[in-house]
Amino acid sequence: MFTRDTAFNFEKSLKIIKNRTDIIISDSENTRQDIIRLLKIPEKKIKVIPLAADEQYRLLQNKELIKDELKNRYNIDFPFILSVGTLEKRKNIPLLIKAFYKLDKSEINQKLVIVGGEGWKKYTKILNLIHDLNLHNDVIITGYVPDDDLVKLYNAADLFVYPSLYEGFGLPPLEAMSCGCPVITSNTSSLPEVVGDAGIMVDPNDVDSLTEYINEILTNDGLNGDLRKKSLERAQIFNWKKTAKETWKIYEKLM
């Protein structure tokens, strides 16, 4: 949550951005449209240059060794569904937990692993929800993990779920795709731009739809394999060299 002072300083910064900048680089078309709508900045002054996942996010070999490392370090049971993001309202973690709770456990034996630091006010509510649904043996919250371990988690997961309510870009789904992990994410904000047709997109307010798609991907080997292939192909579209090249062109033009 923003404090009053933070909001005041942010508002001043936005006025400077609006009145003094020659061009704005946006990391998604959705953010570009937000800038046009909220700040009334002419669209010709805004250039979209997507972000990319770091090169360390890639398909790894020796999955059994990776699983042993993760189990010893984070006490993770396998198989598991993964979600990554700060535990705050915008990340929509309660919806994911409710969808996980509704899965048919006679068919789905995955645990739910949630990676992310505590966000404002919502962390206790998430823990209370896990307790109320009696999921304390099935939901693992790791807290922050270093990037080296995050790569391993993406590689070891059966499915990555990211039901965020709003993202300016949304790096975690792209990181997951770069590791060949099937992805379910929201059909809102910039996320469709990132995932494209390589993943499944759902209404972030529809718990039943999310449950249905989780079940479908985890029980349909053909769909699971197809999404893994599409994830790797889609991730190749985004790379930092391309991002840097496009950014440099803008600086050259302004100079």
C-alpha cells in the first residue's frame, strides 16, 4: 500500500514525466494504453519495447537431481504446481488456493508451491485461508528464493499458475515458459501479450474455470506436452539483445 507521502511524490513525478519527456518507453501495449488514457500523453510519444527473461531461465537436464536439491532445501514434495509472486492482493493468490482446493484429489496429487515474499496485509489472510481449508499439508510457501533455485523450480514444476489481477508486463510467466513449463495465467492487462497462444488464459475472478484448466493440463498428457513445446517457442520471441537494440535506436533518434 502506498503511504500518503509516497503517493504525493509519485504524483509529482508523473507530472514531470508528462510535461518534460520527449518519448516514453513502455514494456507492453497494455501499459502504453494506460499511459495514454490516464496521463493524456499523445500515443506518438510512447514506444513499446517488451522485456525478456534472463538467459539463466532455460530448460535444464537431470531433473531427478534438481528434485533432490529442492526437496532438501525447501522440503518440497513432488509433483507440484508452482506460482511465483509477492504475496499481495494484486497477485490473486487466494483465488489460486481456492481453485487448488476444489481439484479432484483422486486424480490430482500435486502439491501447491508458492514462491514469494510477504506483501502488505494479505499474508496473514493467505495463511488463514490455507488453515480454514485444511491445506497446511498441501500448500508450501517458500518465501523468497534465489534465482538459481527459481530456475530449478520452474523446471521441476508440472504447471505454472499466475492468476494476477494486473501486470505492467509479467516476467514470471515468461520465465516459466523459458524453462518449458506449461502456463495458466490471467486474460487481463499485459499478460495475453506475453503468453500469446502458448498458454491458457482465464478470467482471474473465475475460480471454477481455473480449477477446470488446472485439472485438464495435469490429466491430459497430450495437452501438457503441447503447452511445454509452445512455451519454449514463445519464449524465444523475447530476448534482451532485441530489447537493447530497440532501446538504443530511440536514444539515437533523440540525440
